[in-house]
Amino acid sequence: EGASSISTVKLYPNPANEAVNISFKVETAGQVNITVMDIQGRVLAVVQDANMAVGNHNVGWNVNVTPGLYLVTIKTAAGIEQQQLLIQQP
């Protein structure tokens, strides 16, 4: 814990149905890759893949998957943060 350059990851709303906000703080500027995966680890969406500055960020994702349980993965050079996301019927 603490090795990751990402902190205070929040997904809201969660459960979600149409859109999700992924909010987080970047502690060390650099490449940030955000993906949505199913439980089998298949990447279904790349939400963001960009160089990001230090500070608080909020990235929106328009849900385009069927209802179920997913993992939102935020990857940086320093590590990985993962959070579960439940998608419900609209």
C-alpha cells in the first residue's frame, strides 16, 4: 500500500446503469491507463490512456456493457488500483 501513484479512487454511482464517474488523485505525474474488465479479466473498454498531471481527476465512462459485475483498473508506472463496479439495468 502506498506504492501506487494513484489514491482515493472512487466510482460513483455504484451500482451504475448509464454512466460512471471515476475519480482519483494522481500523486506522481505520468501515464495513466484506465480499463473496464469483466470478471474473467477481458478488457471491455479503455476509458483513458494518457499522461496525467498531479492532482484530482474525474473521468466519465458511458456504460456500454451488459448488467453485471466488472473491475475498473487504473494502472500507472507505480502500480495498479482496482475497484469493483456493479452495472444494473437502466
